[in-house]
Amino acid sequence: MNDATAFPQAFDRVAYLGRVSTPKQKLEHQREAVMRFAEEHGLSIPPAFQFEDKVRRHKQHEDGERFQALMKLVESRQLDWVLIATFDRWGVVDKDDIFILRKKLRQHDVQLWSVGDELNITGADDASFWRVAARAEAATAYVSQQAEKNIQKMVSMAEKGFAASGNAPFGLDLVCYSLADLTTPLFRVVRMKYIRPALYKIVTADGKESVSEKMPLRDKKATGYRMEPSIEADRLEAVRQMFQLYAEGMGFAEISENLWKQGYKHYDKPFGYHGVESILSNPAYIGTPAWGKLGVGQYRHAIKKTAAKIKRKSTDTITVKKAEEDFIYPTQPVFPPIVPPDLFETVKKKLQQRQHVNPSFGKRRTRERTRHPLNGKLYCPDCETPMVLGSYTPGKGKKTRCFHCGLWRKTIRKKCHSNTVPWGKLDEATEELLKLVADRIDAVETGDVSKLKEQEWLRETDLGRTIEAIVAKANERLHSPAERKRLAEFVGADVEPYDLEADVEAADNPRPLLEVAFAQYARQFEADAAPLVKELADINDELEGIALELPKQRMKPTIYARLEKRAAELEARKADIEPRTIPLTDKAKAILEQLAGIKATIRQTDKAKKAELLDAFLERVYPIFDVQETGPKKKRRAVVVGFRFVPRKDAEKIMPDTMEYRHSRTGTGSSRPPR
């Protein structure tokens, strides 16, 4: 089975594995590559067979929960193939790990296909296998080596007063100079918009201006950026006022509101809470921009002006805020202070004395550990931005977890609305959704004609279309008298007129429609496909002969060209007839097996597995609000009355279109079903 030329087929049981090491890496890229490959080749990967881990390579086999779940399927022989985006996503460290895992997959007749490498890892010869493995290992070693060189270069640049990155703090511009002449600027870059998309104004030495979404190109060996006070005078005034207001006792949110009323913006929006804090703590405003304040590298950090190798635990945060003695400052001020140094020191001391709710703040950036199955999938219906985790305490009672509009939170309640969604209502809706999905699968598995006809959603799915094709083919066969006699014996009913569904329903003890249709289709397909199967075998034999003959004819160009042409013709014919030798029943049975696995997951009490299932087939969820105006001041009050569930494109087997669920307003505890 483990042949290097083996390739995943439509009837195979296929799983997908994705892995990232850091939050900056995107699982979506791997998922899209694999799903695009699956779609192009007619492969079906059910949500229950999609596994994604956020864990470092050397920890995947120990701490990768999803990897362990995948290996259980491998060991129970429930899979034929595992698809990965590229070889390094498999997560191996040395040759022993590689060969042990490869051998384990082979033992259980499971093959590993790398989409990016276009290689059957388990079937490849050792030379091909190691070429791919070496590329993955070499990439890691190269990145580690480059990290040290980059840090050394950036320390040197920062000490000379050059900007070591392409970002400048608010109120400062990046000005490009030739390394040989620091008296005449080449051009200035003024950031006009921060993200989505970024926007830059480029001002050349002769005063010409242009706008771009990308930083301008420059010769990095001959030129460098230096930070200078912005030519946007209102930004400098906003920074000065910010320091003054904080020194006078005003809080971050109050400062933002005060500046907004005066017309001062953070590019094109109000100053955010943490944006104010970041500006107030930045020494760039006294002419000494610091580099290396945060440790973000995967392999090395700049510690005491050297590239120090770091060791991380799996629970460590990725971004580390370093001690001030590890900051890299220019040896002399780069430009005159924007803020008086004595005012900066006053603000700095006040920030140091400030009490934080999180005692680790200022040492490490910590992330919210509370999770919900629909984190990142719930979107505000008013502004289309993702909703974020929050909480509220109704009537000073027990704290209730919820989601709020992310834009409302980010802009300090300036834009959109809070649009609060309690977890309880969201959980109730998702449970009803999963119940409906399980009921749909039940209806298909029974094979009952009347139930199948009631499933309007089924007609819109690949499974429904496949079943219709199988039933149509089975009906065609009933025009044969001999076949009608066989069907009468099989279903226990007369077969006049020739209607498979009617005959099955009319039987004394009717068999499930799918069982009858599959049996009828299989008999016809075997007879119809027999000539194609023989032709395919002959083609494979001839191709094998050509493969053996080609090396012998290299010195005879005419014969060699004829053999190549004949091989191309055979390959084209093989590609045409091979799919026609695979019965539709194989595809339908594979999908039914996958649906059975999904139903089993839904019926379990394991919340983690249900969460993975929801993540696999839901693209977005929109809450539905009933907006009212209450009280004498007509205060806005939004109450969640339902949800719209938007499926992912590859989830059409069980959820071909958007489904809406509404909570009951009767107070009886009942709910209208999703529709």
C-alpha cells in the first residue's frame, strides 16, 4: 500500500493535520492549502477528522492534544491518509523521530501526503524522503543563525541613531539618509494610517509628495532611516498635551477623550487606552529612541547588547517586556526633545508607581486564558468586527461571562455599541444547532424514503446529489425483466410500475431505500465498469513497460520520442477512465462514515471535542438583537433574541446554507428550532 506513487482517492478516509508554533503564524494558510488540494481532487475531510495544534515542533508528540487524537484514529485504522501542508508541519526534531513515526503510520496502513512537497512521505524512497526532511531542518537552522546576525546588526544601528525597524512612534517620522552623508535627507516617510491598510506619505528632498500603502523601496546596504519629529505639527502638540495632562492627574481614557474633543487623533481614530500608555512610556520623545524593549524573537533576544539564546517553556508568553537596562539607546540624542526631559521623568516615575490589576504587567504580556468554543467566530451585526470576551455583574450578583463588540471596546466606547452576548444564550443556541445536525444525520442513516424526501437540505449537498444519482441508476436497471424479478425477491413486493422508491415503500417489510439502491447500483456498475477496469489494467501494464524501456532508448531520439508520446497518450486516457472505475457508492459510503463520526462526537459529553467540531464547520456567528429605547433618556438596550450560523464552504455535507436560531419569548423555556 505504501507506494511512492500512491495518491489520495475520493473514496479514501482522509484527515488533515495543521500546526503552528507561534501566534504570528497562521493556521488558516495551511488549512486553505490542504482544503484547496482536497477540493481539486474530490477528497472529503469531515470536521471530526480535521486536527490543528498550536504547539512547538519538539513538543507536538507530547503536548499536541489534537496530534494525539489523530494518532488514536491511526491506531484504530479509521484512516487511509493524513494530509499536511508541508513536511515541517508534521513536527519532528531528529531522524529517530522521523523514522519512528513513519514506521508507525505504515504499520497501520495509513499514508502521509505533503501537499506543498507533492510527496507521499510514507511511500517515498529514502533519498526523496530525506531531501524533503533536510529542507525542513535546514530552514530551521538557517533562521536560528540569521536571528543572531540580525540582532547584532540592529544593536549597532540603534547605537548609531538609526531606526532598527520600519515603525516609528506616533509623532515621529522616518527620514532616509545615505550612510555616507547624514546631512542631506533623501526622503521622509510620514505614516498616515496605521493598519487595514497602512498608508504612508512619502516626501522627497525636492518637496514632491506621494501616497502609498507600502513603505518605499531603498538600498538597505547604502541607506538607513533615522527618526525625526513629524512634520505634522498637530501630532507633536497632541504628544505634549498628553504628557502634561497625565502629570496633572488625568487618566488614560480621560486623556483620549480630552484630545478627541480638541480634534487630536491617533492617525484617523481616537487614542486607545494602551496607545496612551505606550506614548507616555516611550523615551523617543526626549530624543533618545530605544530599540529592543520587547523580546519577540523565537530563537534569540537582545540581552545586554548581545544575542542571547533563549529557552522557552510551552506555557511561556511569546512577547517579553525586558528590563530597562537591556534597552538599546543611541550613544547621543538623535534630535532635540519634543517633551521637556524633566516632564518626561515626572511622568515616568508616576507610571512606575501606578498600580496594575495584573501584578505581572510590565514584566510579561499576558493573554486572557478564558476560552469559549466560538472565540474569534462571533461577529457584531452592526459593525462586522469580531466580538471579544468580557464580563458583567448584573445587580452586583455573580459575574457573568459574555462577548462584547470588539470595536466598542477598542475605541473606549466611542464607536458602535456594547452589544452584549451572554455565554448561556450562545451555548443554548449551539446545542440546538448540534442537535439539529445529529437529527439530520439520523434521517440519512435510516435510509427511509419518506424521511429522506423531507430533508430539503440534503438536495443541496454532495451526498444528496450522489444518492440521487445512485437511485437514478438503480431505476434504470429495473427496465430489465430479470432485474425486476430479482428486486421483487429482494424487497418482497411487485415491481410494477418501475419505480424504486414506490416499490420499496410498498413492500411488506421494506428494506431501507439506500440498501436497495446501493445493491442495485453495484450490480449494474460492476457489469458496466468491467471493460474500463480491464482497459485500465492494460494501460498500467503498458506504462510499466515503457518506463523500463525508456532508459534503454536514450541514445535513439526517434524511438525515445515515440515512447514518450505514447506514454503521454496513455496517461491522458488513464486520467479519463480511472474516475469512472470508482463506484458512486464508495463515495457515498465514505461520506456516511464521516457523518457517523460527526454524530458520535455530538452525542458525546466531551466539550472540547464539540468545540473542535464547531470550529471545523462554522465560519461566523452573528447574534440577532432586539433593540429598544428605555427610560426617559431613551437609552439604547439591545437584547439577544437569536443567532445566525454561517457555515464554512467545506461544511456543506451537513450545513449547506446559513441557519437561524431564535430564542423563545414566551417565558416557557421552549425555543423555536433553527431553520
